[in-house]
Amino acid sequence: MGWEWNHGTLPYLYVSEWTSRGVETGFSSRHGGVSTGAYASLNLGLHVGDTPETVLENRGRWLARFGADWQGVAVGEQVHGSHVLWVENSDGGRGARSLDTALPQVDGLLTQSGLGLMAFFADCVPIFFYHPRLEAVGLAHAGWKGTVGKIVLRMLEALAERGGRPEEAWVALGPSIGACCYEVDEPLAERFRVDFEETPFLTPTCQGHYRLDLGQANQIMLRTAGVPEEQIAVAGQCSACHPDRFFSHRRDGIPTGRMAGWIRHRGKGES
């Protein structure tokens, strides 16, 4: 089980095995939009300084690729936290066209409706969830704060509250910054040591500095919680290593654009 490219004028990655199960996934590249300069070309983030009208044109193209309209998607505020929220069809349109209407203070979304979920990334780990028995899908935004806050466990706990066992869950980790490009200092490394029994995702480089593999840290939590390794798909592409494919906050600084993650259970019907 893994990620594949869907090429064309608007290329994106998707989890091919989930498609046959009625679950639509997508992680955009930086190509296929109308933004210019540091945001070229498919910047999908409204919060990074790009012209709003341009971003909305890009978002319209992205949603059209999946046959979705503005009311068929929900977006969280994304505050680098670990709060998780179940959303319903009545939340359709939240955050799609405006930051002001986004679901507040939330970095993880889950739904059992036919609503699409969308979140934005430029190095943080996009984590997609599918629970077949519950017919639920989810999408989490996990930077270092969300990883320390164990947002993946909060997502699994939310599924468990509705009767879903971790061993039934399917999870996919999209492109994010890799250990190759992410060096952190001793205070941040200590944050992880406090919250994790073992830290194989921290590799010493020089005195007081470490390479941090956020993807591995999240995979460890998922496996420890009971998600089978064969049900975890990892894109394994570093966002910072590929300026031709992805935006990267660590590589480019400010300003830069954002990719989008998308998930929808097509078997639940259009919202």
C-alpha cells in the first residue's frame, strides 16, 4: 500500500489502494495554479500573504479536480495544536473561502459524512485516516507541536469513542520535511524525550543539535497504539528536498505557499 502520482496539469499524490474502497485522497504539488513569485503556482493557503483572489482561484481548481464545490469541504484553523473535531454536513463550507469561517482552534478533523476535509502544509506531516467499519475518514496536521501533543493518538481516541479499534484503522502519511533537512536544538529534543519513552527519531549531529524525523515519530505512535504496520502508507518524500514539487517553510522561509491535503469518503455520497 502506498502513494502514487496522478500527473497532468494539476499533479497530486494519492493513496491508490484507498480509491478502490471509495475513499478519495489527494496531496497537491506546487504546480497547476495562478499564483506568482514565492507562491508559484498552486498556493492553497489563505494565511501566507498571497492575494486572496488568487488563492481562491487555486482552491477552486483544486476542488474541481475532485468534483467538489465550496460547500462540500470543511477546513480547520490549524494552530499547531492537538485538538480534534468531528464534523458533519452542516459544517460544509467552513474555512473554504475565508479564514474567518474556519473551524476554530483545530488541527485534526474527522467525519462520517460525505463531506470533504482539507488542510494545508509546507513541511508539517499530513496524516490521513480511514476507518472502514465506521465509514469514517480524517485528516490531521502534525508539526513538531502537534507531534509532541500526540495528535495522532487524539485522532485514534476520537475513533474509539465511536467504537472504532486502532487495529482496524488505515493511516497514510504524506510528504513532509525529512530528518535530512530538519535540525533542532537541545531544548526541543528534550521536549520529545519527556513525552516519548524512546526517541529513535532523534539523531545527534553536533553538540546540542539533532536531526528530527517527525514522520517516524508519528509512525511509532501509530504502531504502538495498535495500527498494523501494513496499514500505514508513507509517502517518504521530503518537502524541503524537492523545490520542484513542494513548498517548504524551512527551506524557503517567509513568504512561501502551502500544499493541500484532501480526503473524502465518496461512498457516503456528495454533501
